[in-house]
Amino acid sequence: VAPGTYNEQIVMPAINGLDSLNTITFRSSTGNAEDVVVTCVPTDTENYVLKLEGVHNVFFEDITFYANAIGTIKSTTPGNVVVVENCEDVTFTGNMFKVKGGTLSNSTKANAVVLTGSVVGLLFQNNIVDSCYVGIQNSISDLSDNVADLVIKNNIFRNFTFRGTSFRRVADVDIVKNMFLSGSTANAKPLTGIYLTEHYGSFDVLQNVVTLVDNRNGLK
């Protein structure tokens, strides 16, 4: 991807012909995430900068995804950055995921990465996640949703106002060697670096560094 700022809201549907040997990579041509910025103002009905729908075997490398906002910002102003829905084997490496700072990062609808439906095989490594309510979370709409095989490794989560990661009913997750540096708490809610509940299968939470403004929950 050539350097520049792309004012785009992107929906990527399933792409035929992809498998473990035939993949697609979207990468900054300079190798610097600051040189390629994809940005838009999310809305209530389309709350994302990038949405992946049913894709698999796709890689994103060295790109900035930035959720902007205009006008009066409320506690429910939309500001999600990336939504991953019903996908398999998606990799994010070396990217920046950023929500407009200030009061937008206090919005419950301003999260960096949201997993919905069944998501299997997410590798999230060497990224920077900045100024959001939750860094990465899964959204359960149906108990049949299957979120599994997640690797969250060597990332920096900074200036989040609620949780660094938040997972419910996730199978086989590794959260390893990340740095969590919170911002100030939103709405007086206690800060949490890593949140897991109702998990099953294997999980490894190892060698993470968590620094919270309120000194509350490193792991919950």
C-alpha cells in the first residue's frame, strides 16, 4: 500500500480461492505504519473503520487504522476501529489501532478490535493499540458463537479507559509478553489489564506487564 491518508470506511467480504498456501497481505510499502493511515468517522449503524466479513487467510501489516469523530462526543459515540466477524486465520502484525483521544476513548462503543460471531485463528502481534475503551474484545450474541485459537503477543496497549483485553467464552487463547498501560478510568469503572471469563480449553497468560492508573486489576 502506497503512503498516504485514505479516508475510507472498508468492508471486506469473503474472498474466493484463499487457503493456507494462497493468502493475501495488505502491507505498507515503506514498512512504517505511520506512512499509511486508513481513517473515517464511524456511525451508529456502521461502527468501524475496517470490517472483515467471513474472510480467511488474510494478513495486515504496518498500517494505521484510525477512528475519528466529529461534533459532540457522548458516552456512546461510535468509535470502533476494526470489526472481525465470522473469520478464520487472520493476522495483524506491526499495525497501529487508534481511537481519537480525549472523551471518545471513554465511549463504550469506541474499541480498537471487536470480534463477533465465530472467529477462529487470530494472530495479533507487535501492534500498538492506543486510546480506546477496550483494546480487544469479543462480542457474544449467541452461545453458539465460537471464538478460539487466539494469540495476542508482543503488543502495546496504551491509554485504554476500561480493559486492555476482554474475552468471554473463548477457547485456546495465548496472551503473552504484552504491555498494558492504562489511561484514566472511564465512568469510575475499575481498570483491568486482562479480563477472561467462562473460558475453556487451554490458555496461557505469561510475561505481561500491566500498569494501571488506579492500581486495580492486572488480571481478572
